[in-house]
Amino acid sequence: MQPFTHDIAPGRVVLGAGAVDKLSAEIELLGASRALVLATPGREEQADAATSSLGSARVGLFAKAKMHTPVDVSAAGQAEARRLNADCLVTIGGGSAIGLGKGVALELGIPLICIVTTYSGSEMTDACGMLDGGRKVMHQSPNMRPKTVIYDPELTVGLPPSISGPSGMNAVAHCVSAICSLNPTPMKSLISLEGIRAMADALPRIYQNPDDIDARGDALYGAWNCGIAAGLGGRGLHHKLAHVVGGSFGLPHAETHTVLLPYSTAYNAPAVPDAMATIANALGQSNSADAAGALSNLSKTIGAPASLKAVGMLESDLDKAADEVMENQYPNAAPYDRNKIRALLQAAFEGAEPGAQ
């Protein structure tokens, strides 16, 4: 028998082609009537079109979300919500829009609805890394957990494979971290296994045919599972690396996760061999010892970037990044070792074979 504690707050999920048409009814179910819509500047037109059916129930559109959720942007969103007397928030987009929604909801405590157009899975958690003073700081609160999540694959068709792939790998990182966590539970492992399996199946299909609605829907289903895995806890070294490298050095969020994932997995492999077997199995890998290699191969299959250099990291910043990773460490299966972490970052910068460090 494996003793454990399982704790997850329920949430409403609506998935299917055309699901965005149910937004008005979902707002009414929450007892709300004054929605502030949040998006990135690049998604403003899509957000306007997708929520136009709300009519007077949409009291504003705040399209100023930014990558890594800067605290000043969240503060501006809070001020706008107060000015408009909004009683609920609707995000449309990926992690940046969802992060802004969480940042606004954190202070205001009003319901958050997420219309998801990427695959990161952040819509299923009650936490968010927010950029504050040049560093990414984790915040967590029940206010940040969306009440309703709408997955409509038709809204993701325009997402190019170059973005779809890293977005999905970001979600896979949640599952890998959950499986490798210090407090595994049967449900956490099952959900993580399904999230990895679904993503590993859907992402190559999207890469081959970006208009495949079924593949897009399967990826959203995978994102749901990956997000639940993230919400069950266990961020570990991988997320610490990604938050430092992405937040402190301005690298793109999903691509940074994608590049680092095989290397962080290889770092943890000796400490959690059973977890490695679970991950490899989910990826269809017969060699259970090579979970990191299987993740690397999946990334290559979908044309994702393979090195930190390719996503904008400077080699001269690697020492500073290693030092910062050692601060405020996230709980991890393998102990933090500055020399090993520096070697990991060097290997990731060069795109070397994971595990070579």
C-alpha cells in the first residue's frame, strides 16, 4: 500500500468544437453579468470576435497581457476591473493571458474563466510565476484557480506548429515534474501518464497537419491532464531552471521549457528510476532508462528548438543563471549541485545529448 494525501479543487471544463459559443451561459452559471476580457495585444482581434456575443455583459477588453506576467501589468488590470466594476474575468489566449487573469483575480477574488488557445495547461492551476523586480516569483492562491475552462480546438487552428509544439512540451514538463516529485500519488501518476501520452500522440499530428481539428482537440485534452498534474504539485528543478532562465534573461517561456526538459529529466534520472520508467512508457519508449532521450526525440519530431542558444540565451549569462538557480530552491528529487547545474546549462546551451553533462 502506498500512503498519500490527494487534494485538488474541482473545476468546470467545457471541451469541443464550437465550445466558445457557450461562454455566455457559463458566465450566467457563475452568477456574473459584467465580464472584463483579458488578452495579449496580438490576440486582441480574436478576443474581440470570440466574446462579441456577450453584448453588454462584456464591460471591457484589456489586451495588455505580457509574457512572464509582470506585476505592474497585473496591477493595471486590477485597476481596470475595479473601474469597470467587473464581477468576472474572461481570458482568451495562452499562458500570458491566463497569467494576467490570475494576477487580477489574486487581488480581486472574482471568478476567472479561461478560453484556452494554446497547450500549456496553466489554466488548471492555482499558481503563477510573476515577474517582479527582474525575477520571476511564484504566487499561489485559491483566487487564481479558474472556475471554468473552455477548450475549443477551432480557436487553435491558426496556431503555427512552431508555437504549438513548444506549448505542448511546456505542458509535458508539468507531467514530468509531477511524476518526479517528492510526494507522488497514484492519481498524480495516472493523470501525468495520460497527459504525456496524449501530447506525444497529438503534437506530431499537428506538426504534420496544422488544420487537423481532432489533433488540436486531443492536444487540448492533453493540456487539461497536464494542467491537473501541475496543480497537484511538484515543480522541482525543471521549473526552477525555466523560471530563472526565462524570467531573468527574457527568453520565451514555452521554448525555454522545451529546451530544458530533457536535461532536467536526465539530472533527476538517478534519483527516481521508477519515475523514468513511467515517463518512458508514456512516450512509447521500450528502454525505460532513457526518458530524457525520448523527450528529446519528441521535441525534434515536432521541429522545436533544441538549444538555449537557439532561443536567445547568451553563454556569458550561464554562470549567473546557475547561481540564481541555487537560490530559493524548489523541492527536487535529486539534490541541487551548483557544478552539475552549471554543466546542465552548458549542455542545454549547446544542444548536446541530454545526460552528457
